[in-house]
Amino acid sequence: MLDIRDLTLSITGEAGHIDILRDVSLSVARGEALGLVGESGSGKSMTLRCLLRIEPPGSTVGGVITLDGADVLALGGEPLRRMRASSVAMIAQNPHAVLNPVAPIRRYLQEGMRDAQGLSVTAARVRAAELLERVGLDDVDRVLNSYPHELSGGMLQRVVIAGAIAGQPKLLLADEPTTALDVTTQAEVMAILDDCRRELGMALLFVTHDLDLAGAVCDRIAVMKDGEIVETGVPDQLRDNPAHAYTRQLMDSRPAGITGTPDAAVPGETPDEKEQ
């Protein structure tokens, strides 16, 4: 479904030339869930931005991104818009960044379906209610008529998931969708996301800093450091026999993995440090 080969992203600005991504290669099969794990600033979200072609202004992208046979980096205009509307959908970390604070939830859900699928107002309203029920929300009429500030964080994330699966995309991107939620709500949202993926046969690229969470929902995990993929494997292998020192450090940094004096930091520099 998704094949990324030797992806690079660099930015030239007042600070000079900075390499953000370096020869990133990963693949996601149809129906597979791949976790992309690493600390903040490792390049996880930038990888998703390249896939959606919303990389920072002034940046240079190289390599190959193929989504369902289409050369993503060669797309532009209407073909790129169609890809975003039908082939791939994204769940952001902060639902408030996605939802219009002065528009009711029904407008967010219905406008997307009417635009991408050509549904009538009545059909879009019915479909929106069905989607909210599918993601575990009760009293859907009240939710549809509510504004974002009237709903909890967990409810808003369910709304965003409903919007993401509305077009039954082939690939679902999830960029740390549970970071701002409490542990119980986090588990509920991830269970809903995993159920939707399996039911609709979608591929999932799940970005997180939480190895345990990725291991619970993903078939494979790719570990990212300083803009590079340093290791890819199944959850059990990464937990029991990691090949890279950074993966071991991530495992040991978990609350359950801390048993003594922390290991020394794995060598590496941020892009800013490289320019100094």
C-alpha cells in the first residue's frame, strides 16, 4: 500500500542548510499497522507531512513515495487533492487544530463527505450519525449540534476519527492521537481505532513516542532517531532482542524498564547542533 524509499527532507534558511530526514525507507502492506516510534524531534511527523505533501515552505524533498501505485511526490493540483480526499486520511494529535471552533460538529463531518463523496445533505447527515455511533459516542444528535468547546478531549478525538474513516481511506495516518488523553480514554480511543482499521481493511501508520502502545496495536515497529530509521521489527523482537542501542535505550526508559542507573546517551546530534 505504502512504500517510502530513501526519503530526504532538507531546509535552507537563515540558520543554513539543515537535513531533517535522511534516507528514510519504510513500507506498509494493505491492512497492516506500522508504528513509527522515536523521541520528539526525530522526524516522525515530518515523514507524515511529506506523505501528505505539506512539508515546510522552502524545503527540498527527495526520494520516492508510492501510495497504492501512485508517485506521491509527482502529484499536484487535482490529483493530489483526490489522493488526500479518498486514499489517505490523517488523525492529528490535537483535535482542536482540526475542528473549526465556531462551527458545529455536523458541519465538520458533513462538509467533508459532501465534497469528497458527493452525498446529499440528508445522506451526509445520516452517515455522520452512523459514524459517531461507530466510534462509540452516545446521543449523536447532541454531539452533531455541539461546538468543539462543548465536548471533552476524548469525545473530540472520536469525532476526528469518525471524520478520518468517513471516506474509507486505504491508508490512515495517526500522529500521536492519544497524547493529550488520560490513560483510560487513551485505551478506549486506541481500541476504536484498531477496530475500525480491521473492519475497513485500512493500513495504519501510527506515530507515537510510546513503544508499549505501538506494540499493543501494531504488527511491526520502525524506530526513528535523528531523521533516520535505525531499526524495524516486530514488537516482541524489539522488546526482547533489539539490534540498535537507541531501541534498547527507548525500552529501558519506560517506567517498567527502569531498573537501575540510566545508560549513557546514545551518540547523535540534532540538526541544529550539526550546524553549530
